Amino acid sequence: MNDDGLTIWLTGLSGAGKSTIATLLASRLIERGAAVEILDGDEVRTNLSAGLGFSKEDRDTNIRRIGYVANLLTRNGVHVIVAAISPYRAVREEVREKIGRFLEVYVECPIDVLADRDVKGLYRKALAGQLDHFTGVSDPYEAPQRPDVRVNSSAETVEESVAKVLIAIDDLGQPDLATGTDG
Ligand code: ADP
């Protein structure tokens, strides 16, 4: 097992599939013998970032905190999977540069599919003008221009999306992870 850690940063709109993909990806990496942590946006906001709101300043602070923890773990050999909307490009770039071993994964999904899914009932409210600061409807989302991996949860299964991420991880040159442990 290779000791190099890595941050795999999933960005995309609410309901796009970040947490779902993170969970399956974590299982696949654990099967390969990696140490894995998931930093999920919702969970971070109830712990590490409790009290922060949804202004640009607070959102950037939230991302810097996640980036700080991801960096500590990554440099200690952990595969960190971040599942957070992370709507602003500049702060995503900032954490990428700090961490170094970093893959940006853009989890895409068209807004009409998200509104149909409406996992938390928030799109309906936001589209009806009843919810301020809702990313993609009443707040900005700056999509990655050159993500390392692009997945689309309206066009692929979770398995297919995870497979794309695993290929990108393998391409970074981790022969032990690429081979797996059950050969
Ligand atoms: P996010 O973390 O981006 O807010 P979630 O993973 O919590 O999104 O929710 C995504 C929802 O979409 C889940 O209910 C999941 O079952 C569903 N879904 C349907 N197809 C896919 C897919 N191909 N990839 C990921 N999620 C999918």
C-alpha cells in the first residue's frame, strides 16, 4: 500500500450526488487498503463550521476550514474525500495549491433534474423565490473550467461516476492502489 495521501474534492450543486458518490468511492478505496476520511459539507457545517452562514465570506471560510483539515490528513497518508458545494472558484484553487495532491471532481447535474429530485425540498422553495442564498438558483455557482474529473449524475450511474474517479486516482501513479489487494 502506497503511503501517499490525496484529497479528492467533489464540487457541485446541492443534490447533484456528491455525498452518494463519496460514500461509494470511500468503500472502493477502503477495499484497496487506503485510509479514508469523508468531509461532508452538511456534517462540517454542524461541527467545524457551526455558526457560519451562506454569504460569500462565510462560504469561503467554510471551504478554507475544510481545506485545512484535508491538508493535515492528506500529508499523513489519508485519502480525504470532500463533498461540499464549494461554489467559488478562487477558494477552490487556493486549497488545491495548499494541498498539492488534489483531484477536483465536478459533479454535474442539470438544474431541472435537481428540481425533480429535490431531495431536501429546497429547489421548490428556491425556484418559487422563497429561499435566498440557494446555490444555483439564488446564489452563484462557479463551475470548474478544467476539473480533473467530470461526472454527470443525470447521465451515469453512481458506479460509473466512481469508476471515473478511480481511473483518475490510478493515473496519478499509485501502483498499489491500482492493483488492489485481492488479486
Ligand atoms: P449532494 O451531496 O450533492 O447534495 P446527495 O448525494 O446527497 O447530493 O443526493 C443525490 C441524490 O441523487 C441521492 O438521492 C441519490 O440517490 C440520487 N442519485 C440518482 N442518480 C445518481 C447518480 N448517478 N449519482 C449520484 N446520485 C444519484
